[in-house]
Amino acid sequence: MTDLERFRQETRDWLEANCPQEMRRPIRSEKDVCWGGRRYVPASPEQKQWLDAMAARGWTVPDWPSDYGGGGLSPAETKILREELRRIGARSPLNSFGISMLGPALLKYGTEAQKLEHLPKIARGEIRWCQGYSEPNAGSDLAGLATWAEDAGDHYVVTGQKVWTSYADQADWIFCLVRTSKEAKQGGISFLLFDMESEGVSTRPILLISGYSPFCETFFDGVKVPKANRVHDENKGWDVAKYLLGHEREMISGMGLGEGADTLVAGALKAIGTDASGRLDDPLLRADIARFQVRARAFAAMSERFIDELKAGRAHPAQPSMMKYFGTELNKDRHELMMAAGGTDALEWQSEASHGGAPAHAWLRTKANSIEGGTSEIQLNIVAKRILNLPGA
């Protein structure tokens, strides 16, 4: 038995012994997703048990160094762990912008003190983070941001506004882009970390057409932020911002790997029924679902390759844009097909039978996929220019 074969068997045995059966069932609603944080209330004892077990082993962030709360696994071992988690249908023990976005940025640009202070808390799910990037007049043109950080000696005084700040009203800390110089557009931006309970921070949820309010407006009114909380050099925050955006787009592209094609087929069969030969009794929808299945499997294979290349440092800088675009389009297609399969019943908004209109709410929520993390138009421009090398792009 090779070392990797032994690791796979040990991992399989450990997961069988430590992953509760409840955590192997599909996610039914937002409360089934564990975000951690100071105000985290477990949805069930099993959810907390699963988080604690994985965090203790460092497997919420298996490829991070063990000194920072990670598992210290090699890329090959991390891939095996992902495969074994998928094999048993295990839920993610912890969803976190700290894991998917801030953590990689700190590993690359943070000081040792910053890494030791923040990364273990992220790995254990003790702090929930939000992202302070977009502003009312700085969306696609993110470098046009205006939130100002005045130099006050050993700290900055931050004043301004952010918008579309996901879960800002539930987050403990924020990683935030601010302007520290007006002499250069991209060269005058710094990257700060601060507590959302700091004096002068306030949030206001934004109600979406889905009926949910995951996004917020966030206001800073003279917020004091120690300079020790600045990541990388002053006016060099754009370097951190771009690196983090690549990881954000990788995370968002994962929407394309959400509920599998099997779930979609099961839902369609339940809603429509079968014909005499046992196939879905709607040939047009059957063909649409078959096309979706092919695209979903191709995307899953590409995602595996992309993650391997990213971990090995061989990924093209524009690949996250390609993955983000296709993944979000795939997610929207999935929900369109779910609505098509459910017919008018899928539009129901309130009953217990529809779990409070979960299918319709989720379908409407996907409309934001084309905007968040960089609009689809911007991603296509990046792909055209940096991957396809199209003239005039």
C-alpha cells in the first residue's frame, strides 16, 4: 500500500467514524449551512459536532499549514479528502469568506503576527468575515472607490460607504479596501481589517427580489483602525485585492457544482412522472436536462483541473474569470430547469409543501450570480483579452 493509499483508507475510516449521518443529507435551507462566528447558533448538535471534529483535525482548511490551524496536507492528500467527503455526501463543515477569500490573501501578504492572530480563528469558525469592496459609485470600476482612510499616526480614521456587502449584518470582522492616497487610482488603495463592532460602523440590509436580504449597505463614520491591521504596504492594497478576487471567483464558480444533476432529475421525475418506457414524460425537458448533465460533468472535470493548477501555481491569472462565468451560468441553468420541471407549482411562495417557496426564492436569488464577484460582462472581457488574445479586447 502506498502512502496515498494508506491516507485514503485512514481518511475513509475517520470520516465514517466522525461524520454524523445528519451531515450526510442534502442541505435543505440556509440554516443547514454553518458560517461560524461569534453569534453562531448551531442548527443541530450534529452540525456543531461535525464542525468541531473537522476543525480539531485542521480539515476545515486541510491545505493550510498546521501552525495556522490547517491540516498541513499536500495537494494530493487534499484532493483525496475532497473525494472522500463527496463519496459520503458530507456537507461542508464550515462556509466562510475567511476560508475562501481572506485566508489565501493573508497567507500570501499578511505578516506573521496577522497570520497567527486571524488564520486559526478562521479555521475554527470563531470569526465570521465580510468583504468591503463595492461602493455605490465603484462596482465594476472597483479601483474608483472613495472610502477614505485618514492617517492619524498609529491608526487610520475610515469614513465612507460600501454596498452589496454580503452578510455584513451578521459578520464579526470586515476586510476592506480604502483609499489612502488620491495621487493614483489603483496605487492609492490600502487593505484593512477591522471589527464590525468598532464605533462608527453600521449596516442596513438590502431586500432582494428573492425575499431575502443577504446583501447590505455598510457605513463607516470615523472608524478608528490600527495600522497594525493593514495588510501589505500602504497604497499597495490593490495587489491584495486582485489576488483575493481570483479566490472569490473560484469560490463563486463552485455554484456550478451545487446540487447535482441527479437531484435535478429526481425532482423532475417527481413533478412530471414517467412515460411507458420509464423515462421523464417530457421529451423537450428531458433533452434540456441531458444537455445540462453533460455541461455539469465537463465543468466538474475542469474545476478539478483548475484547482490542481491553482494549488500548484500554474493556473492562468484569468482562469478564475472563466470559471466564475461558466459556473454561475450553470447554476442559473440548473434553477431554470428546476422551475421548468415544477411548472406553475414551483412558483408557489409560502406553503409548507414548498418549504416556504424555497425553489422560487432560490431561482430568483440566482439572478444576482451574474453580478456578484464581478459582472459576467467584465469576466467575458477578461477572458477575451487575457486568454483568447482577441484584437481590440
